[in-house]
Amino acid sequence: PVVRKDALDANPKMAEVLNKVSALIDETTMAELNFKVDGEKQEPRDVARAFLKTKGVVR
């Protein structure tokens, strides 16, 4: 993922988390997540949380 250096400097663990999550998202998955938000008008926060739950990243 692309992240500004000042953001990484302010949040040292951010790179580790972003790398872990980005490894879980392929092109098909991203399209599905985007459709839930854009096509089905679901809240981005809800879509993200549900995805992370199914992958065991959050409880």
C-alpha cells in the first residue's frame, strides 16, 4: 500500500497492519467490497469490519 512517510513515522505499527490486510485483498475481493459499498449502498465501515472479521483480523 502507498502511505505518506509522515503517517508511518507517527504510527510505526501502521505498515505492519496495512501489509497484513493488503495481503488478504485480491482484485476479486476488492471488486466485491466496492460493490457492497457502491452498488448495495452499505456503509464502508460495516463492509470493512465484516471483511476483517471473516479473515480473523478483528473480533
